[in-house]
Amino acid sequence: MATKAEEVFSMNEAARSQAFSEIWAGDLKGVFAGVADYYDRANRIASMGMLGWWLKRFVATIDLRPGDKLLDVCAGTNVMGIALLKKRPDLDVQAIDRCADMQRVGMERAAKLGFKIKSDIGDVHRLPYPDNRFDVVTLQYASRHLGILEVSKESHRVLKPGGYFYHCDMLRPESALVEEAYYMYLKASLDFTSWVFRSNTAALNCRQYFIDALRMFYSAGELTDLLYEVGFSSVQHTAVFGGVVGFHKARKE
């Protein structure tokens, strides 16, 4: 029997799916395929150069052991896999993303640095891996575009007992004042980067979606509760810049 908290999260996820399922299934494919070659540069500009600092701070929270098997969910251009291989070159890294163009860029970046990352293209809501496969699962800057309840359950399933799930993303700030200021900044930065990089039609049409997706997403504390609900334990979170960005660490018993 579902708990009250699970019912609430299921209702929230159903509302998000109803609002955004067509965009998730269609428009976002065009967005990420179109921006793949300049995605990382655009993010650095949109974050006013803070993206590297956020990445360094997030990577510092990730505990790794020799030879760990790591799954990078929604790996994009392999920024996380590369950063973690720099930290521990003996990792066994598996990337999965649904956008072949993003992974093409990511695999090229890894190869230039001499790193080996295995790549799968597929739906992260149904991970194509057996139970208890990985020591570490990471997910970053993609959660608001996903059915995060399903993806969290799948991440829990493929982790070995004692393994850890690490999450980093833009979140909905708990403060209404910070939230509205954040959306104003986000709108301006999306307009600016779209102009600078001459974004394709799909990206231009999704500018409002990126704000709406955050409005319906979770705060750092709410996401912590969701991770407990799907079976994780010892969930820790750190909110950065008033909850604009959040880091999570959760253990599978």
C-alpha cells in the first residue's frame, strides 16, 4: 500500500508529466541536438562563469574507490564522467543519455583527453542494466526534464547495496522572493545565450518551458524527501545560492 508521501509525489509527477510530456518526448530532443556543439560554452555564459565552481564543489562531495563502476545518467557531453576520471583515472565509467549528438560531443572530449567512457543511448526511465550493477550513480542538470520519481527508483535499483547516488541540479528555491528573482535572471540569460549562439527554433520555442519546468519542480528539501521515499537512506543535501542549485548524496542499504 502506497504511503501518503508516495501518493503526493506520484500526484506531483503526474502533473509534471501532463504539463510537459510532449516537450520531453519531442521538443527537447531538437533542443539538445541543436545546442550540443556549444552546450558547455552556453552554460558557462548563462551561469556567469560559476558552472566550473559548481562542478568542482559537487565533484568534491563524491567519494570514489579504486575500480568503482560508475553510471553517469543523462551524461550529456560527459562533463561529469571526465571530471571524475580526472579525480580517479581507474574508474569504470558508463554514460547513458538519450541524445546521440550530446554523447558524440562528450565522447570526442573524453577521447582527446585519453579517457575511456562507455556510452549508451537510451531512456533513463528504464535503465538497460541489471540490478545491483554500479557502485556510484550520478545525475546532474537534467532532473527537471525527467520523471524524477521513476529515474530515482531506477538509480536505486542498479546501485549495489552500500552504493551511493549523487545528484546536482537547478532546483526551485524555497524563498518566493529568491524564486521570482531567479526566474527573471533565467529568462534574461536564456534570451542572451539564444541570441549569442543563434539557437535553433526548437531552443527558442522552449525558453519559457525552462522556467515553467522549475516552477513545477522540487526544492532541495522536497527532493530529499523523494529520495527517502524511493528507498534511499542517509540522504544529505546542500543548497547553494538560496536553493537555486542543490547537491544530494544518498545511500542504498
